[in-house]
Amino acid sequence: MASVSEISDKVREFLNGGISFEEFEEWSASYSWDIHQRAGQKIQDLAYAVRGVLVEYSSGDIDEKRLREDLENTIRPFAVIRVSVPTKRIVFGKPQGYALSSNASIELEAALIA
């Protein structure tokens, strides 16, 4: 199944020099081929926007600097930010009105927002 993160990751791989333009273009063409049958509108829009930038570059309408800028700008609105935050355990004593053993407590996991 197609995903925003998969497309964004592949764009980043190209922008970071992990794959050549030719490899990226080939992947994009193959990935976009039947995307309307396997993805929602948001993912289709992103895949087609990336294809549009690649077509502009291949036809000589934009240079490599502009290609890179346009690809970055294309994925930015769809960016998936992966954040890892530490969790803290919060332990409360026995709640009043509940029939719990004297040793019982409630434990919650809470993510801290820095």
C-alpha cells in the first residue's frame, strides 16, 4: 500500500544523495503507475506532484537546483515528523470509592511535551 511516508522517504533519499536521479525517476514512474487503485487522494496528490516536478526537470524546464527546491517544497506539506519522547510513569494511590485491594494503584504512562 502506498503511503506519504514512503514517498517522502524516497524523495529524501534522492535529495541526500542515496540514489541517483535516474533511480529516483524510475522508482517514481513505477510507484505512480497505478496509484489511483491503491491509495487515497492525499497520497495520489503527492505522488503526482513529485512526478510533475520530475517531468519539468527531464524536459529542461527547470535546473537541478530548482528540482531539489521543488521536491523539498512538494513534500513539506505532507511531511511526517517522527518524534520520540520519553515517558514518565505516574502512580496514583488507591482511588476512593473503588473496591481495590489495599495494595492496588492506578498507573498511567504519559508522554512529556518539551
